[in-house]
Amino acid sequence: MNNDSLTKQLSFLDRYLTLWIFVAMGIGVLLSVTMPNIGEALEAMSIGTTSTPIAIGLIVMMYPPLAKVKYEEMWRVFKDWKVLRLSIDSATESVHALAPLIDPNVHSCGTVRAHGEEILRQPEKDFYIVGAKSYGRAPTFLMATGYEQVRSITAYLSDDEEASKRVELELPETGVCGINLADPSNSCC
């Protein structure tokens, strides 16, 4: 495959990326010359030590390649102002409804009851946080629990609400969150 055919496969923005970088640099220099106080104005938009304009610029610049977003369709992001709604517990950083069930001050992996789709449901339709991430900072997560979460959510998304509510996991109530090699019967993980 020659370079001409590769170049033709690139989008308009990608094909002239070097030009856009130089144009942006030129605009920056032009603004600093024509508006000497622009630096102070941009600094005033900081939150703590974070420059808001730079943060927005980095997100706009870095998100598309990381998420494989097509630049030519990026305008659609700004057309729809819908925000992803999450329900996260501030103490455990876990799914909000799950937090009281996994609080490490009260529970160990052996005392967390199995749970599924209903507990993991977020305000955003068909959006779930599962696995160890659903537990946030709580150290009580078991792989078997993650499998049960995924099974329940998959059943729900497949319109089998009965199966999604059925708990198919029984956890031992050992109160232990580790493997005891000396006594394997005293272990739940």
C-alpha cells in the first residue's frame, strides 16, 4: 500500500493535523500580542491549581484518540447536553445502593450477601458498574460476586427479569478475606 492511499484514508482533520497545530500556535501568539492581559484572564478561570481552559483543551484533544472518536463527528458531542448520571457513595466510592452492604467497617467478604442487577442499577438506563469497581475502595470483593453481578445484569438486559432477581451464589460466612494456606477450610476467597 503506498502513501497516497494511506493519506486518502485519513479524515480531513487528521490529514492536515500539522497545519492545525501551527494555526493554533499562531492564534495563541496573536492573542498574547493583541491582548496582553489574556494570561491573567485565563489564570482567573483556574480552580485551585488546575487551569480550566487547559483541562478542557486536554480533554478535547486527548479523549478522541483514546476513545477512537472520529474528529469529523465530534460536533455531535456538543449537540447533546445529556450527562451520564451516576449514583456513587462518597465514603466507599462504590455503587450507592451497594455501599451499606459492603461497608468494610461492618462487613468482610464472608458477610456480604450476594446481590445483582437491582442493587447495581444506575440512574442512567442500562448502565452498570460491576466487578471490583462496583465496590470502590471496599476490600470485600470476591470474584464469585463479580460473576453473579454480570449474570444478573445479563439476564435483566436479556429481558429475563425473573432470572435477574434470582440469587445463584451462596457465600460462606467465614468473615475472612484471604486464603489461609495453613487451614484452607478457614477461607472464603
